[in-house]
Amino acid sequence: METWKQYIDKHQQRFLNELVELLKVPSISSKSENKPDMQHCAVLIEKEFKAAGADTVTIYQTNGHPIVYAEKLVDKNKPTVLVYGHYDVQPADPLNLWDSPPFEPIIKDGKIYARGSADDKGQFFMHIKALETMLQTNSMPCNMKFIIEGEEEVGSPNLASFVESNKELLACDVVLVSDTAMISLETPSIDVGVRGLSYIEVEVTGPNRDLHSGVYGGAVANPATILAKLIAACHDENNHITIPGFYDDVVEISKEERSEMAKAPFDETAYKKELGIDAVWGEKGYSTIERTGIRPTLEVNGIWSGYTGEGAKTVLPSKAYAKISARLVPNQSPEKITKALIHYFENSAPAGVKVKATEHHGGEPYLTPIDSIEYLAAAKAMQSVLGKEPVPVRGGGSIPICAIFDKTLHKKIVFLGFGLDNDNLHSPNEKFNLANFYKGIETIPYFCQYFTELYKAKH
């Protein structure tokens, strides 16, 4: 409806100013010193929902960080859309690589730079502004509920119990998530799936203290060297993962689906240039898009040992550590893969060192059928605003809540993301294009309208 766009255009600057205030809060869920900031952020979101016109807004305390719930119920005979988002963000380290302070948002070249701008504050904030837009134009086509959590970046440890205990409160007809990316506004796309996650930490212990590398080197196993060998052995010469049983449950994608995926535009030269690399890398026999969407992966997220300060200190370290994650595809079990990873690291080390591997968190993969009314409503909404039918793609990231909502609420999840792959998620200089922000706000009401129409036709 033209009135939606008119309202959004009229209030663009205010919407942006309000987003800036949200982005100023360092809501880092993984750091205990930021716990007051998490509470502050939840209160700020509560305020925004009330200003937008929500009937009910409640902050629920958990064993971790708060969950903000809001709702606007207009007609019990109309379907209900449950929107999920998260207000917690990744740590901003390394700070020296940011061009501007991560929690002092700046606008430059039509983009807003700040930690959390695209992941996920800017994207869930689109829904608050879309709610306001529909209410202020008297055109809300369905009921809406919102659950905005503060622990997504640490694996959502308290969300499952909250959802299980509040099934009636969260009862809905579809779960709408904007925590994913699109190819571009010119080539719109919708993620039809996200990968699962298995995340472990490995600790290798050798001697009972750091040793002089000249006196003991060559006679005592070096934990850093052993850890490096264990990690290197996780891939073969074709970059195929060697962990026993890792591929047992992987469902091979058909030639037809791979052919459809290949239709998505991809410029490998531009991809390499943007990342500053000379060549792509990955499992032999698969394209870059396939490697980041339909294939499982194993990556080192962090590795440290010994002396890393300025200058030289010749030590043979007592310990070495690594954080390692696996991205999983449909039919792979995070629990099974985690056990396989732990077993590999703890049982493959030579005598002279001890290895302890522990689980951090994980999540199930998820797929949205492209013939479902949920996906069709999202595709039609995006086409109405952007003028092109979106391409269905597989997302490479993981959203742990998908399996929780699927198993507990028994409703399909649809992804309506307006971020871009180059938004520097989890990296320095995270940004969100303002054009994407505003187009997202404009698209959400269309989704609500089209989903309501398709839902009524089906029922």
C-alpha cells in the first residue's frame, strides 16, 4: 500500500535516530561486565514497543539475560505472526581494526556503522517500525507477537525452556525471522535454510609449566605443535573433513537443486577482491556458493598458546588452546557431531600430552519449503517492494532458535533478511545499508498482508 511507503518516508530520520540510540548500548552477551548493558537494552526495546503501539510489553528475566515480549492482537479470527530477533551482539574485538568506535554509530556513504547494526538490532528494529507503520495507517492485517532475546550470540541457552513454558503465550501461525542476508536490493533473495552448529573448545596440556625451549625443546612434546597437527589432520588433500562419521548423515543435494542454486549471481573475482584473497578454498567438487550453503564445514575460530606479547620469549608452552566450530547441513545432528569432534581430539593425541575437549553450544539446521504459504508470502512481499522475484538461497550461518520453535510451537519459520554478506557480521566495521533498512520496514507489512490472504485461502 502506498500509504505504508509514505509514512516510512515521512519518518525516516526519526526511525534512524531511534536505531542509533539502540546501537549505542554495548549489549555483549558473552561478557559479564556488560550485564547491566543487557538490562538497559531490554528496557530501551520495551520503550520502543510501547511507543510503536504494542498492547502488551513485558520483560522476562531468565537465568541469563532478559527476553522482551510484545504483542498487538487485532482480531482473534486473523492469523498471528511471531517475530523473533535478538538484541545481544558479538564482542567488538579487535578494537584497533575499527575505523570508528563500535558503539558510537556513524552514518557514511548511506550506511550505518556500529556493532549490531545488521546482526541483529537493525533488522529486528525494522519490525518495530513496521508495526508502528501499520498501526498509524490503520492497516494492520494480522495479529503480531514479538520475542526479542539477549542470548543468541551465546547459543540461546535459556530460550528453549522459556518457549516450552510459554507455548500458549507464543502461539502463532508462522515464525518470522530477520537475522539473515540477501544478495542485494537489485537481486533480492530469501534464505530457505540455515546450517546447524557444533562448537567445542580444545585444551592440550604438556609439561606442568612453560619450559625453556632451548633446554627442553626436542625432548618434550610441544602442546602448540601437537594441537596444530591435530587441527591440520582434520582435512585431507581435497579439503574433505576427516573426522570419522562426520558425513554419515549428510543428504546429497540433487543435480536439479544444485542447478537452481547456480542461477544466483556470483562474481568470484569481486568476491576475492572484496576479501583481499588471491584464491578461494574449500571442499573439492563444489562451488563457493555450495561450500557456504549446502556443505558442512569445520573451522578454527581461535587458537592461542605460549608467549604472544611484544618481542621474543623462547618458551615451550605448557598449554595450547583452540575454539573450533562445525557448520552442519540438514539431517546432521549437533549432538552426534560434537561427540565425534570431542572423541577425535581426545583420542588422537600422542603420548606426552593430555587433551580435554568441551562443548560450548550448538544448534540444529533448518529448511523452509519453497512451496509453503510462509515462503510464498515472503517472496511476494519482496517482489512487491523491490520489483523482482527473489532467488531462494541457502544461508551459511546458524540460528539456534529455529529447531526450538519448530519442535515446540510446530510452526514453520520464514527468513526475511535484509542484511548483506559483506556487512562484516562478527567483524570490525559492521554496517547496515540504510536503503536495506527502509526497504525492510516497507516489506514487512506486505508479508503480513500476503500471509493473511494465503492463510485464509488455505483454511
